[in-house]
Amino acid sequence: MSLAERAKRERDLAVAAEVVDRCRRCAIGSTRRSSVYGEGDACAALMVVGEGPGETEDKLGRPFVGRAGELLDRMLAAIDLPRGDVFICNTVKCRPTIDTGTRLANRAPTPDEMRNCRPYLDEQIEIIRPRVILALGAPAAKSFLGERFSITKQRGQWFEGPLGIPLLASFHPAYILRQTGGAMTEVKRMVWADLKQVRDRVTAPPPAAPADAAPEQHSLFD
Ligand code: SF4
């Protein structure tokens, strides 16, 4: 990747982020504190797409921060793709909220909000052209693969994403954190299997694995 191409992509992303920041296409565009465009390497081989910003993301204007974000960072580090080397974003760029009467709580984005915001996500994919898209959580996966997609049955399988880019869905880090005991161990095992597939697609695999290679541990992101 030439320096000129990198600079162009960074410029294009910065311009697009400014457009998103002015966007009020949905009502949540007026209730958010910050737009959360996404962040990371403009030339990333891996794009991670989550559902939408939560309270902390809205406050900081950054995707995947807080406990779920920290777990995502550990997951990415476990496959030798540190956060700074990937591009991280969401299906919607504003925090979807519901007024409980006493506070604004997080909620899932509506189909209309996802549809409204989709051009921004498509533009990000077009600019970055990642080699792999990792959709985290059912809403993100469904936004690419349709309402009938089942995260429990179809995670860990490869699909053709936008622009023909290989796309795999796995559990959202927030879902992992909600598990306890054996369920958490099992979910982590599945996510680790998914991550290894992602790593193998993103990086050029060695011709043959060394016979004495140390066994890989999903506990790397414990
Ligand atoms: S969610 Fe997307 S489309 Fe809707 S107001 Fe925010 S930036 Fe605009």
C-alpha cells in the first residue's frame, strides 16, 4: 500500500466522518451526544462491525470502548491483530436509546435506522476494502445476511459480504461478558474458533504448521 493511497483513504474517511457528524436522518441523530463513525487503520485487512454505540461510546465518540471494548481488544490481540491494525465500526453511527422515564437506556437499532445508516457503512467498506469482515452479534450479522440469519446456528461460517468480501459472524463481546461459568467457557471456545478462522483468512498462512508448535489457547483473551 503506497503512502499516497493510505493518505487518500484517511482523507476520504475523515470527510465521511464529518458528513456522519452532521447527519440527522434518524431521530437518534438528535438525541446522541456524539456520532461514532468508527476508527482504525484505513488500510486494514480486517473490518469489525458491531451493532451500534452504547452509552460510553456515545460519550467518547469511539466504537467498542468500556468492558466489551476491552474484551474485543484482547480478542484481537489473541489473533495478533491489535486494535490499531483493524478498522472498527458499527451498523449505526448514533446511539439508539429508549427513554425509561428516568434515563436514556441503550436499545437495539431499528431496521429503519440500520437502513438509513447503511450507506455510511457501505462507504467505509468501499474506502477500506478489507480482506475480511467480522460481524459481531446478531444485529450486525443480520444487517449483512438478512433477518433469517441465526447467530447460534450460523456463526463461524463464511458468507459473501459486500463487494464479495468474505464475512464471518461471531458473538458480540458484550454477550460473552453476560455468560457465566461453563456457558462462558463454551462461548469463548466458539469465539476463539471463529477468531482463528478470521486470522487465517486475513494473514497468509504458513505452508505447513510446524510439528512442534505450541497448542493455541483460547484463554489468551481471558
Ligand atoms: S444513525 Fe446513521 S443515518 Fe441515522 S442519524 Fe445517525 S448517522 Fe444518520
